[in-house]
Amino acid sequence: MKTIGLLGGLSWESSAVYYRLINQGVQQRLGGVHSARCLLWSFDFAEIEHLQRAGRWADATALMIDAARRLEAGGADIVLICTNTMHRMADEVQAALAVPLLHIADPVAARLRADGRRRVALLGTLFTMEQDFYRGRLARMHGLEVLTPDAADRQALHRIIYDELVRGTILPESRQAVCAIIRRLADQGAEAVILGCTEIMLLVGPDDSALPLYDTTALHAEAAVRLSLE
């Protein structure tokens, strides 16, 4: 079994889900009392969020590279960034490592294509929805057409993520707001929704959505288990 290195605390709410899903996945595949070999580096998210808000991406990249190297030095054979937004510096982190970085967008895109989905909606932070590092990878590497909400809906999603979900706050009115955003994207022709923030799955599930949901946390964890056991 390969050792999985987790760059977590981005936020810890979703990192806890990663840990549970990865261990459950290994136990389901191997049976008995098996669990995953993994290492977790957990950031103080307040420090990362400050750098994001200030646009200090170079400083955030340096922290991510340092943490990834610590995981590699500790014995990690695979590294995961346990958040969508911080894949903004995935290429730089991978360049600093000798072990593979499992990019979160790749298993998601693979499942979408296997299911015959091509026109997909992307929900996430403003950084994920508006910058090219995520949307561009989906389009250029995987041939997906990516739709995002309008400006007001993007702002609403960003607020829900940072003011509520990363703090563990789940509000019914926010669930209703996200479901309404999904309905509007369905009206634009979206065939499915990528939950492109690892906390959104805490708020909405398949029963809430007018479209099929692709949970990036679950698909990333599943791919990590598969690689670990190859």
C-alpha cells in the first residue's frame, strides 16, 4: 500500500471528510480492519485565507510547496491538495516534488466523460469559478464545456463558502440559494454540476439538486485509494 500525503486544513471541515472517505475506501477494498497509510499536514486556514484575500498567491504557493515537501520527506508516495482553490498552484507544487500530485480535476473530469457529460456547471469559490487554472484544465485537457453562475450568484456562493461552510455552519436558506443557482444553470443547458469546492458537499446532496452532482471530495479520495492500492 502506498502512503497518501494530504495537504489539509483548507478547511479542516473537508479534510475530515477526506480522511474518513480514504480510510473507508481502503477498508472496503481490503476488508477486515484495514485502513489507509496516510500523512496529514493541516494548515491554519486563517493564514491561507488572508493570503488569498490579499492576492498574495506567491506567498501561498511557497507555503504549499514547503508543506508538500514535508509530506514527501515523511514518506508520502502520493500527494493530494485537499481543496479545489489551492490547485491554483498545483503545477508549482508538482514541480517541487519527486512523487506524483493527484490533481483534483482529473478524476472528476474522467467520471463526467465516462457518464457522457460534456456541458457542465462549476460551483466553487470566486477564484475557482473565475480564474483559468481549473476551468482551463477541464476544457483543454478533458474537452469539457464549463458554465459558471452569473456575477451575483458567484458572489453569493463565495460568501456562503467563506462565511459559513468553512466554519461548519450549514443554513437551510443557503441550501435553498445554491439549489436555485443550480436550477438557473440547468436552464442554461448544464448537464451536471461539479461541486468545485470541497465544502459544498456539506450543504447540498443529490436529493437537493435539479442536476447530477459530481462531488470533487469523494472522487478525489476515491482516486487516491485506487492509486494507493495499485
